[in-house]
Amino acid sequence: MQPFAMVLQEGNPVAWLVHAALRKAAVLTRRRILKDNSLGFLMNVADELFHGGILEEKVFAVFLLEKMTDELGAKEFRVFETWLSRISTWADHDALVHYLLGPMVLSDPKRSARVFVWAKNKSRWHRRAAAVCLIRGARVGLFEKEIVRIPTCFFATKTTWCRRLRVAVAGVDA
């Protein structure tokens, strides 16, 4: 069996079948857990899944919680922030940021202040999360000030990705 990251390559027709099956299993699991247990228990299960180095487990953890972001609060947001330090691939980064952190920032714009803490972190995953987290809000016209300010946090960073972001957003190449 191929690793999940390889299966999800663009253009692979099997990828979406695997993705859909994993999402369906997570939805069924979420329903079963919440039928007999609390949201806190579901968060604990997801937290344990996101702890490991197995991509499928991390994606499953995100799928367990992805449609529940309106029910999650500050405590859960802080837990998801700790998950940023557990990221090891683009896939688990994008799952966490696009499906959990992004929607939570959109539902409570005060949380957008946290992106500046992430932007100054040494970890490229934190820095990338700072920019990517604002995408959903940007699509509906929010976070303009944050989006303009984010590249200035990257000026000291010399990675290729940060340099490209500076060029794209600020027109600056250092």
C-alpha cells in the first residue's frame, strides 16, 4: 500500500477515493464518540492521533473535528496551536491550518492576533501557518491589515518560501 502523501498526489484518481473514505470513517467515528462521550473526549482522541508521526492519523484527527469549529472555543484553539509544533509535512500542515485554525480565526477575528506570534517563530510551519490561516478571512474581505503586516515579520527570515512571500506581497526581494 502506498503512503497517504503519495496517494494524494494531484492527478491520481485513487487519491480522492482514499481521501473520501478516510473522511467518511472520521465522520462515523465522530458520531459514535459524541453519542456516548463529551466533546472533551473527542478532543483527547484527536490530540492523541495528532501526536504521532503517521500522516493518516493526523489527517484523521483533523477530519474528526473539521465541521465542529463553531462549537470549539479558546481552549481548543490553544490545543490546535500546540499541534503546529507537531507538523512534519505539507499535508498535515494544510489540514490543520485550512480546516481547523483558519475557520476558528474567521469565526473569532480577535484570534488573528496570534498569527504574529507564529510569524516570528523559528519553525517554518508556524510561519507558514501565520499566512495560510488568514486565507479564509481574506476571501470574504477580512484581515487586510494582518495580511499586509505579515510579510514584515518575515524580513529577518532567509528561507526561499519567505523570500517568495516578501516578493509576492510586498514587492521586496532581499
